[in-house]
Amino acid sequence: CLLAFGAVMVYSASSAESLLSGSGDPSYYLKRYVMFGLIGLAVMHAASRHGLAAIRAVTPIALVVSFCLTVAVMLPGLGVTVNGATRWFGAGPVQFQPSELLKVSLVLYAAQVLAARPRATKSLEGLVKPLLIVVGVAFLLLLKQPDMGTAMTICFALGALLIAAGTPMRLLGGVFGVLAGLA
């Protein structure tokens, strides 16, 4: 349902623009959206068939790769700068934003850490060592690009995970207070 709703929104928002100034095909962006949606569904289906073990095995690799790509995009000559922000890799008409992979891998990593160490959510020290250091480094990389929107998205997703893991509200309030002050 979400993919269908998104397809309608993409088509209604982009059909006139792609017809007038783009490729001349009013459904250009719709076709791209549907293609990437089908790829996502295939990946989701494969993940559901092979279980959590495969996802757990891939998570550390995805985290390291996403960190490396996020750093690499800032190197001169590798990243594409748009409107003063260097966030993308470009290869012709295809552009890739490594922070999108970083979002997914950080959420998977946080879920693994919180599931493996449920008592760690009860103290600040337990949260900082395995989780908040990694997230903090990711935030610094994202803010260097600058990409505050992605950093905030990760912050809200991890906040939801921490709430679901049973982190005390006073601890969450302190962590979010520090983050709000830094922002």
C-alpha cells in the first residue's frame, strides 16, 4: 500500500516536470520509482526467506562499508557537490548517497546491540560504549557533509529503538537534551 501510494504521489508531482523539461516522458520518474520499488521488494522477500541469521551476518559488513563510503564521498574528486553539500557519488545519470546505506546499517546495528545486551539500556555507560560512540561518529560524518536531515532521521529512529528496548525516560531525556544542545 505504501509503494502504491508513493507511486501515485511521485507521478502527480513529477509528470508535468518530466514532460516539459526532462525526457519528454511524463512517466519517467514513475518508472524509476516502480523499478527501485520492485528491487526493494525482491530484497525484502530474500531477507524474509533466509531469516535473521543472514541479516545479522551482513550488518557489520554493511556498517563498515557505509562508514567507508561516507568518508570516501568527502575525498576530493570522488564526491559530487550539489548546492554546497558533498553527499553523493555520481556515475553518469546515476547518483548514490552513502548516508542512505548508513541509515539502514546503523538501525540494524543498534537493534543487534540492544537485543544482545538488554541490560545496557539501563545505564548511560552501557549505552555509550557499544552504541552511542558509533552513532556519534556517524553524526560527525553526516554533519561534515552537511546533512542534518539524515542525522535527525537516524536520531529519531534510534530514539524509537531505545524506547522499545526499555531505556528509562530520564536517561533518554538526558541523551536527547545533549543532542538538542549540540544541534
